[in-house]
Amino acid sequence: MVESLKVGIVGAAGYTGLELIRLIYGHPRLKLHWVAAQSNAGKTLGQVAPALQGVAGIGELRLENFTPAMSKDLAAKLDVVFCALPHGASSEAVAALHGAGLIVVDLSADFRLHDLSTYKQWYGEHHAEGLLAKAVYGQPELHRAQLKGAKLIAAPGCYPTSAILPLAPLLAQRLIEPGGIVVDSKSGVSGSGRTPKASTHLPEASEGIRPYSVAGVHRHTPEIEQELSAVAGEPIRVTFTPQLAPFTRGILTCTYGKARAGTTLEACRNAALSLYKSGLVTVLEPGLLPDTLWVRGSARAQLTYALDERTQMVLGFCAIDNLAKGASAQAIQALNVALGWEDGLGLPQIAQFP
């Protein structure tokens, strides 16, 4: 057994940071040694998240206020750092940590987009432009070869994960037309983060469902298009509609694409089975449709297809836990692959049910 790697987390007090802590605690080859969170600096993890009180080696860890100048000192005592900072705030931290020789897994969008002009269009200025070409998009099912030995991993977004997984096999096998693709996603409110907002306040969110950032303005759109274009070998544009649903964790995405002549439901399912021979994606048995409840707390994704014979539209369905396969679990899965370990090492593959 390889000796455990020493891990740190920047942004440990948010939802994805706390999910990383939960998952790292159960990982046989990762050991959490250091945590940082600017607004909670000085507090212990047990004070920030009472569920961690009494957990030996975790609850008493004290949060620090990370600055890039600390990177060289951190490199002397850590092997890996996960950055769970907001978009735009992560690039400077990642650059310093990577420059100090650490393996860095970034959960923000700062290194997901390959094209600098595209990044600037959707997110603004970038503070580590030179690293964009070095970052590997961390979706193991599609980038396994590139991830081997990677030192800078850009963990995918939650919505893109749920959209790319069902569409990639169809585009790779040319089973749907490249134009007119629609992505309709419903996410639990934890996707908005831990900072309180009026729109995710329980009385505002619990009895309704609402679309937001529609008509091509959601920042995950270029990420979805980048990855699907790479699979298809030609530019892909999608109509993406995210919606806020009244539950805490999970994303259910429904995709729609025009079937090419001769496309069958069996061909769609076989394309997915072939592409996802390795990884943490379950292609459900025919006739079974995914449910976010079946992946809650799990590192797995579940997907399937339906073919509307009347309209000749292929429907793809995918369910993930937005904080697990959509963020922290996939980040660890990508690290596992980068280090030559099994995808699912230390990760929960059975959902919390009910």
C-alpha cells in the first residue's frame, strides 16, 4: 500500500470544501493535514461544521487564512491541495501552489476553458493565463489518458458533467445531428453555495421551481460546448436552460438531439456502454429512468436514453449528486486517475437511500 498523501484544502468551509473533507476522510491513501477559509480563519472545522466535532484528526483542525506567499511552506508539508474557491478568486492561489511544486485540483471554473478569450468573455480577466494550457479537464471518463500524471487538474462543473455524459456517446458515434441540441437541467439549491441568498432561502425555494440564466447566458454554457465540440470533432452549440428545484442535492438533466437516419435506441445505449467501460457512470437497464435520489451522496452518475419515434428526437437523461460527481467526488476521482489509482478508490458508490 502506498503511503498516504498529505492533503490541504483552500476554501474548506463551503459546501464543496466540506464535501471534500467527508470524502478524503474515507479515502485510504489521502490524509487531510491543513485547511484554509478566509472568512472563518481561526476557527476549527468542528466550529464551522458541528458534524465534524468529535471526529479525530479532523474536527480540531484550525482554519488558516491562505495567501499565495504561503505556498512554498505548504509544499514542504503537503503533497496535494484542493482549491474550492469562487470563480475568479482561484487562479492566483492555484498559480502559486502549482508553482511551488504541489499537485493542485481546482474546483472553480478558472482552468476549465482552454481558450483565454472565451474565459474573458464569460468570467473576466484571468490571473494565471500561462497555466491554461497546462491544466487538464478532470472528467476521467473522457480524459483518462491526459489525466495520467497531471499536476494541475480542473475539476468539471456540475451542470456540464450532467450534460456532457449523456451527449458525448451520441456525438462520438454520430447518432444525433450536431445542431439544435437542447440541455434542460434541474438542480438542488446547494449548487448556489453556502452563502445565504434570498433566492435560495427555504421559504423562497421550497414550494416552486424556477429557470434562471436562460438563453445562453449561464457561465457553464461554454464549458459544455467546449467538451462536446472536442468529442464531435466540430463546433457544437447548445441551448442550455438551468432550473432551481426545491431539494438540497442533485441534478437531473434531460438532453434533446435530432436522431440521424438509422439511429436506434439500442445504438444509443451501446454507444454509452462502450464509452463508459471505465469510470463511475452507470448506464441503466432499458426502461429505467434516473432519479437524483438514486445517486445522492454517491460518486456515480446514472444515465439512459429514450427515442421519440414520432419526432425522431433522442432524449438523454442523467442524474448526479451536484456536490459529489458534480464537484468534490469527481475532483478526487480525477486525482485518483492522475496518480494511477482506481477511479473509485475511497469514494462512495452507493447512494444514501432513502
